[in-house]
Amino acid sequence: MDEQPRLMHSHTGVGMAGHPGLPQHMQEGTGGTDGDGRKQDIGDILQQIMTITDQSLDEAQARKHALNCHRMKPALFNVLCEIKEKTVLSIRGAQEEEPPDPQLMRLDNMLLAEGVSGPEKGGGSAAAAAAAAASGGAGADNSAEHSDYRAKLSQIRQIYHTELEKYEQACNEFTTHVMNLLREQSRTRPISPKEIERMVSIIHRKFSSIQMQLKQSTCEAVMILRSRFLDARRKRRNFNKQATEILNEYFYSHLSNPYPSEEAKEELAKKCAITVAQVSNWFGNKRIRYKKNIGKFQEEANMYAARTAVNAANASSHGSQANSPSTPNSAGGYPSPCYQSDRRIQ
DNA sequence: TTCAATGATTGGTT
DNA sequence: AACCAATCATTGAA
């Protein structure tokens, strides 16, 4: 490749004796005044710089050495440094102080709050406690879930820290590498310390954007874990037998109007150790499911009817007859299972 | 593994 | 706001 330029300069030596390779118009003034000689020197050195990429490696090395030893080199180098300094400064002015990224701050805050980026033990338990508080503190048997949650959180945490460390290390390695390279090059081409500094900050910015992605995906993972842990549907537990019996008892003894008042709901909730909302859910589900398939619930209905009857008998035998359990079955609402079952049997 | 039972959620209605 | 109806997602027995 580039055979053409090579051919053009192929006859030029490295030696400083002549001025080979110079364009015709530059050679014209040779042998003139003292100023002409200096001009010639500069032209020579510039020409060599221009053609340095056209040389083979050995040739270039030799040329580099020659350039380094040239008496004009320091002066030229300084001029180039000055020019560069000016342009670099003008570039720097535009992008000086960047404000801290609000999104990054948000991510950092969240990771800290979730105990991913904070201190090892304290953060984790704090997050678990927060999760427990948010879950409504329903049952006492969620300690197993807590440990599960904590285990997964610490897994995320570990991955996060490993990756973060990896990126940091890579960043440092790359930075040192680039700095060494620039320092090495600064011996042959004008590189100011400021320029190196700027390069380092560019590298850091690049790596911190990668870190931000890591933080973002970590946040997402934590959110998913949290939602899984907190989503009641996923950790649904059937009510215990006693609670179900209390609810069923109320339902079948108020079959004509199975709509407990707010007070009744509260009392049922207390008795069953569940929330009022859960009582409402239960009655909503029960009503619709009973209505949809009364036949299926006949047996259950009869059982509870019999039980309330026994209770009533016991209560009356103990004294007051008036306050037997209210069974306003015959009114509106759903058909009475007893009568219906009688009808069915016949 | 399948499937009925069941607690919770969602969207619509009154 | 309470309720209904349909649906989702899990549980637990077969």
C-alpha cells in the first residue's frame, strides 16, 4: 500500500547532511542568508514529521530518534504545546462542571435504602423490616419467607458488589494503561497534563455510565424481588380451619342477608385474626360462589344450620329463650338450604 | 402432575 | 363505597 509516497521519498536518507525529500519550492532558497538556513531547518523538520507515517517501523524509529536529537526540537515542541494548550482550554471551557446526575442519585439512594449498597448487616435487616411492615404484618409464619427474601437480596447484593468491583478494577487498569501510553507519547508529541487529566475523566465518565446500567438493573431486580415478596396473591395462605368455621357460621346463619355490617366485619376479623378487607373478600367470594352453585354447598349449609340449631338449643336450655341465634333465613336472599334440600330429596 | 378449592385482584355496575 | 362477576395465582389433596 501507499507505494506512491514511498517511492517519492525512497531515495531520502535519514542523515541530516542534505535536504532530500523537500519540495522544490523549499529547496529553492538554499544557501541564502542566515534566516534562510533556520527556515530550511524548520521546513526539514516539518517534512520529516509529515512523512513519518509513511515509513516502515524501523525507519520510523530511526527517524524518531533523529527528530528527538534535532536542535530545533525543543523549541518546536514548546510551540506545539502552546497551540494545543489553547485549543484544549477552549474545548474544556464548555464541559467544565457537570452537575451530579439526578437519576444516578436516585439509584444510589434506592440501593442504599434497600440495603444493597450500604453496610452488610444493618441494611439487610432494615430492608426486611420495611418489607414486613409493608406486608401488613399478617401471620407469624412469614419468618421463612423473610429468610428467603433476605437470601435472595444478599445474592443480588453479592452480584452487585462483584460486578462493581470488576468494573472499578477494569476502569483503573484501563486508566493506568492510557496514562502510561500518553506519558510515553508525550515525549514525542505535545500532550499537556491537562489533556491527560481530561482523557482520564472521559474514561471515568464512560465507566460510570456502565456502572449506572449495573445499578439500574440491580434496582430492577430488587423491585421484582420486593413485588414478589409483597404481592399477597403469590404468598396466599388459606385461612385456618377455625377462621373458616367462624366465617361459614356467620354466612349460613345469615343466609337471607349475608352482608355483615362494618361492625360485624370488624368483629369477625378480630375473631379470625384476619383483616376486615379479608373478611369482605371472603364474603364476596362466598356469596358469588354459593349463588353460582347452591347444590354444591348444600351439605355444608345443612351442617352449619344443624350446628347453629344445636347452639340455639343449648342456649335456650340454659335460660333465655329469646336471644337464640338470629336465623332470618326465610326472608329474601338466597334460598334456604334446608328447605331446598328437603325439596331436592323428595 | 392434575385439578378443584380458595384468597386476592380487577373492571364494571349500582 | 360496596358489591358483583370474572379472572388470576397459589394451595393442597388425589
